[in-house]
Amino acid sequence: MKEKTKAEALRDALCYQPRHIAYTIDAQEAAVSDAFCADYIAFMNACKTERETAAHVKTLAAQNGFVPFDAKKQYAPGDRVYADIHGKALILCTFGTEPLSAGTRIVASHIDSPRLDLKPNPLYEDAELAFFKTHYYGGIKKYQWTAIPLALHGVLFRKDGSRVDVRIGEEPGDPQFVVTDLLPHLDRKQGKKTLEEAVVGENLNLLIGSLPFGDAPESDAVKLNILRLLNEKYGIVEAVSSLLSWRSCPPSARRRSALTAV
């Protein structure tokens, strides 16, 4: 082997030499890392809305000895409690031995995420296709939301106050939804625009159906068929007071519907 120069030897001794992590950990550490990633992937698949996340974490908390918080009860050091905030957030606490004046340890985790929410009365028909009007939430890159499969997550509240959880597009055989985009040979004008200009928020509407209701007049026949399917499956009707979204939901006390696309 060629003998190293003084500069090379000094560089080896003093400088940081980055290496791929696979070359620096043993098999046991790699197995632990893989297990962590598998749990994280499962969590991300199960928790695509704040409601789903809160429900999942509450289940994990119960499995680890946490119980619902009771303001009238006295707790001892080591007791574990949680408070469910409208099904959209959780506060978990383990009581310590020191008074609050000695300090606390608080970890705040954000469970909300960017998505497309449905506007009030979102369903409309155009060119014999049915769409949902949306408005984006969070700092999304709008051009990334076109021509990809989307799933519908959320909660519906019927007039009688009953709640229906909605999750469409995650299981094999489920329909999926899409924000349409122009074909490459039709986007000459669009292609000259910047990414920010090419896809605007008002155009992020979701294609949800194309089949008309059998003997209905041609006007809005596809929309009517979608309303029929929604009514048969969820017992809902079109109403000014409803709010659909494609991922997050308002508090149940407001008795609005909420669905989200992710």
C-alpha cells in the first residue's frame, strides 16, 4: 500500500470522514433500526388525519396503563391519565413526585397535516363529470397534488347527531380520487408558466364520478348519481350546513360533516 503523506495522515486524524450508516453499525443495531422504521410506516398508514392519530394514540395509551382523566379524583405519583380533546387532540400525563414549582417536562407533538378540504356544498357537475370543490390547508406544493391517487378520510354527522367515520381509497378494490391535469401535448401554455402559476388552488378540484343516473335528464345526471350513492351508503343529503373536507374535521359539537383527501 502506498504510504500516506503527512497531510493525508493529519486529515485522517483531524477531519470528519462521513460514511454510510450501513458500514458503521452492527447487525443488532440494524435490526433495531428496521423495527423502528416498520412501526413508523405502520403509524403513518394508520394515522392520516388528526382524528385517526388521536384515536390510535389513545389506544396505545390505554395499552400502557393510561386512563381517562377525572378532575374530581386525586392521583398519586406514577399514575397515568389522558384527556381527549374533541377526538382531535390528546393530553397525556404521568404524575411525578415533585410539586409543579419544581418544573415539568412537556413534549408537544403536532398531528395536523397539509391536505385538501372540501368546501361547503362541494359537489358539482361539469362536462358530464362530477367533482368536489376543495380548498387547500397547510403549506402544500399545489403542483404535487395533480394526477395522483387520493383517499377520502373524515367524519360525517347526520341530522340525528349520529357519527359516521369515512375512509375510502386505502383498501384493495376501493375507488380512488384524483385532481385532473392536462395531457403533455395540451399544456403548451401551462408549460411556460412557473410551478406556482401552473397549478392554482382554485383548480384543485377532485374528479369523483362519471356515470349518470339512468333515466334522469342529462343536466346534472352524474351529480345526481353521486348523491344517490352517498345517500345509500351514509344516509346523507346535500345541505348548506354540511362541510366536507379531504382529511380533517371540525369539532363534533358543530354537527357538520368533514372529509379530507390525502
